[in-house]
Amino acid sequence: MVSPVHTYRDVVHQVIWNNKNVTVQKLSVFEKHCFSKGIVTVGDLLSDGGVFLKGVNVLNANLSPLERFKLMSIADALPCEWQRIIKQSAQHPPSHIGDAFYLKMEDSEVALSKVSSKLLYVAFKSRKQVPPTAQKKFQEKFPQLQTDWREIYSLPFTVTIETKIREFQYKMLNNIVFTNEKLFRLKIVDSPSCTVCKRENESIEHLFFLLRRDDDLLGSLVLLA
């Protein structure tokens, strides 16, 4: 049986996990990482000044932006009566709940009221943006080339609307065009020789840089497609 909540002390001692009074999309919640870091009760979300997500355990938990968003949703899911008690408590000056949230981004904290979708997109993108391994290989093979990779990655979306060509460009950029050289290593074909000239190993470099102009490059592209 859940004990009644009447005072600020009652509120801060309420466990937030698997609590039928604290639901997100009508379901109680549990976050193992937050629980293991000592974030257990409503009081753990609050600082001494009554600011949400500024409690000691929250600040020391090294939470990801996604985990902080989940805690925000939990704080927002607190029953209205609990939120009213927190705001009106004599121990804490009233504050707008939206202005009490802070999001840690890189080395700074930004008030939730000042967070925009563009700011979040840039922050998430900077965390997840990792150059493909193929880019490193191309740079090692052709160190003399001055390459604007940002422009190169945008080419499939600007030079054509043909799906097949875009697909082929994607394969080229990620070095997953299955030439005879690769197929030979996989023991799928009997020879790594170029299908067109029959003289050199068939690699991407050979087909697009070294193959003589009088050879049938168009024919090789048809085979690769």
C-alpha cells in the first residue's frame, strides 16, 4: 500500500522507479544506470535549492543526454500535487519547472528553456559522427590529394536522383564495390585480374584511375552495377 503524500518530506522520499504514480506513457519506469548511481527518490533529482536534475547524485552520474532527457520526462511525470508541494515548500522558493532544467552539452550547461532542436541536433551529431574506415584507407592510398570529404559525401544527393547511381556512389565512398580483387580474396572468382583489360588486378583504383581510355570502362561499370 502506498503511503499518502502530504508534505515536502513525503514527496522527496518517494521512490521514482516502478512507482505507479510516476508513469511515462502510462507505464512506470526503471533506468538501471541511474538506479546504480544512487538516483532512487524524488529528492535525488533535486538540489538543495529545489532545482530539478541538479541533485548531487545526478551531477555525479555522468549521464548521457538521452539519460538526462529520460530523467526530465520522469520529473515532468510527477503528480501535479507533488510538483505543487515542491514549488510551495517553505524550504524552496517557487520556480518555473521548465527553467529549473539544465542540459549538459559538451563542457557547459544550457537551460532547457534555451535549448533548440538545432542545438540538440548539432550536439548529438558531434558525438556520433565518425568518419568511415574507407575514408582513412583512401587518404592513406592517395595522401597527395586535397579532398573536401564533406562535399564528396554530398555528391550522391546533388548530382543525380537515380537510385541505382546513388547506390553505386555510396558503395564507392564506403569501398564496398566488389571488384575481382576482393572477390578473389573471398574465393568467389578464380582470378583477381581486371574483367576489361585482363592485365592488372581489378581494384577500384585500377578501374577509375589506371585503366586505359581505350578499354571498355563502361562495360566494367555495367558488370559492377
